[in-house]
Amino acid sequence: MSRLSQPFSILLSILAVTLLALVQAARASSDFSFETSRQLPMVYLNIISEVGAAHDPAGKEGLATTTGQMLTRGTQNKSKMEFLKTLESLGASVDADIRPEGTVVRVSFLTDNRDKVLALIGEMFTQPRFDKGELDKLKKELIGMVLAEKGNDARLAQRHFQRFLYGSHPYANPVNGTEKGLSSLSLDDVRSLYATNYGRGTLRLFGSGDADSGDIQRWWNSLMDSMAKVNPGARQAAAIPAPTLPLGRRLLIVNKPKTTQSHILFGHGAPRPDAPGFHALRLGNHAFGGPSFQARLMQEIRVKRGWTYGASNRIAMGCMPRHYTVYYFPKTADTTPALSLGVQMLEDLVAKGITSEEFHFAQDSLVNRAPFDNDTPRKRLENQTNELLFNLEAGFFKDLSAHTKDVSEGDVGPALTRYFKPENLTITVLGDGGALKDKLSKLPGLTEIKMIDYRAE
């Protein structure tokens, strides 16, 4: 090693260690946050584990959801019914919200019953019941939800779109799992996930309401001390890898014979919310397909042609880059022209951008509605939770309005060109495949055509 390269290598090592320490310190400082608000005699807590559906092992899809739900089904001292009835008598509730990136256990209660409720929640985390009978019941419930989803065409189309887009990437995992994955789960699987992902250093608490922050933090510190003893091997879940999405224009027909309506989704990868140009992209996207009759998609596909009741688009957020989708639901007879028009409109958007009138409409709309997304302690609590799970800077959602105001008309076109790629569309159409396949196969630029049964997992 040269005389210059050795000091440089040492410097890199020092910088790496310093950066890791800073990241760990930043995460440690975000383990607890509570906003006191005396507006209502209620307290709201979000207790967050960064293990979600995207962490489910192959063949065990549904494990994160099952574990989160089992956590709320009683303690070693109380059956599920005893636990829930006690919470209800105290004006309290608890539920588990499982996302791809994490699990959010939400607790709410009347201020007067704070100490009793917090004692119950502490017991729930440190002494979960994990009863075999309850697991069997829960698995049946979740499998029932998966099967019922096959009758909800909008949700079923979304599920197949994500699996077609993400392939073997963890973002393809459905939050509620699959019938096969849920059937395979055992109590040992649940206990193992709990032991390795629910402990001090892996759980965070964000809250708001009618309580002093210091009182809640003392309870939280005590609970984390107990969790360190209960699950000493708990560690952060593995990072979700960045997805590598397919190129080319691909078509998946989800065949549901004799249906008279189709559900169309098309899209591709999208940037993280902190990527350069994201706010300009969001503004252009709002003009194109935002929730307004003035948006292009709604005007062309519903208002002028009457092909669908609604037409919208969306940029999904996550800790890794997610996806962009356009969605609408025409009659079978209108499916091919409706899809052709939507794709052509996206191509025109990228090529020509938006008009000055559309720019000012979208900017005013986003800026004016932004305060309503952050105007109560509970909304700020949810924003803070999303900032953690999406790995965004604190205050990202609070600052959306200011960032949108800073977007100039000239920023939008380059952002659309940079991130929207009509040549790389993943297209999913749920409908009568027999009536649709020949016509849809003639869409220009297709590099792959596939048809599956709607009951396929």
C-alpha cells in the first residue's frame, strides 16, 4: 500500500464509523416523541416496529400481519376477550396496522385511565398470550380475507399489478399474506418474529394527546427496560433492498370470465419522495390525474367519453423507490380504447408537459389543501409515523406546502421527462380475458403478454 493510500484508507474508516454513529444517534433520538394537546381528554400512541409485510420470508407470506395481530389478542394473564373487555371498560382501544415497511400498534384511551391502560399495554408487549387456538382462528380470518379479496375486483387488480411489477421483490408481498403462506404459519414462527423484532432498540413510540410528555416517556423507558430482558436478542429487521423493475411494455390479463367491467392499472417505478425534482413531479402528476374533474384523465376518460366513473393516478411512497400507477374501470367493450387513450395521454404528458393553466391549478390545489393534512395532533402523529417508515427527514409532510410553492412552471417538464417512462409500462387488466385478449394484444410496443386466472395467488 502506498504512503498516500494508507492514510486515505484510515480516513475512510474513520468517516464510516462516524457516519454510522451519527445515524444510530439520530435513530435513537427518534425512538420517542410526544406532543401534548389538551383539546380532548384522550391520548393516542403509535408503537412502531420496523418489520412489515416486505420482511415476510418466502413461503411465510402473512407472518408480519399474523404476529402483529396476535400481539393484541390477550396476555398471559388475560384471554383475548378478557383483555379487550378490560380495555373497553377503560375507554381504550388497541389495533395493529401492518404495512410493507413496518407494524404500527395504535393505542387510544381516556386520560383519566392512563395508568391502568399503560399497565395493560405493557403487559401486552412483555407477556403476549400467543395462544394456539387464537392463532388458528386468526389464520382462518386472514385466509377468509384473502379469499374475499378475489371478489373485490379493484383490490384484486391492484394485487396482481404489484406482483407483476415487482416479481420476486418483497414489495410484491400482499400485506394480508397468501392462502398458502398463512396456512404454513406456526406458533413458533410468530414467537420467533416477536423475539427478534420486538425489543429495545427496535420499537419506537410517537404519541399525542392529553398527557405530559415526561410521564409517557418514563412509562416508555420502563417498558423498554423490560423488553430488553424479555427479548434480549431483538434486532432491527433487514433493510428492504431497492427494487430492480422490468423494462419494456408488458401486459398482464387477469382473466375473470363473464365480467362486464374491466379494471385497468398501468405504471412503472417511481422515485422516493426526497429525490431531486419530486415536488415538481408531484405537481405535474396532480394536473394529470389528481382528484379533481379538472384533471386531464378525468376530463378525457370520464367527462368527454363516459368510459369510467373515476380515473386517477398515484405515486406510492416507501423506504425504497416504489411505483406510479394510473387506474380506471371501463366496461368490457370500452377497455381497449380506454387503455389506448390513457397510454397515449401519458406519452403526450411526457413529451409536451402541462399547460400554464394546469400548472397554476395544480399548485394552488396542492398548497391550499396541505394545511388540512397536518392541522391536528393526530394527523401530525400519523405523518411522523410515515416519515419514520419511509425513512424521510422529520417534518417532510409539514414542509410539503412550502416545497410545492417553490416549484416553478419550468421545473415540471424536466421532472416528468426524468421519471415518467411510457416505454416501460407494466399494464394489468382484470376482466373477461376471452373477450379482451385479441384486441389488447394489438396495443403498440408490447414486449410481453401474459394471461392468468384471477384466482391465482
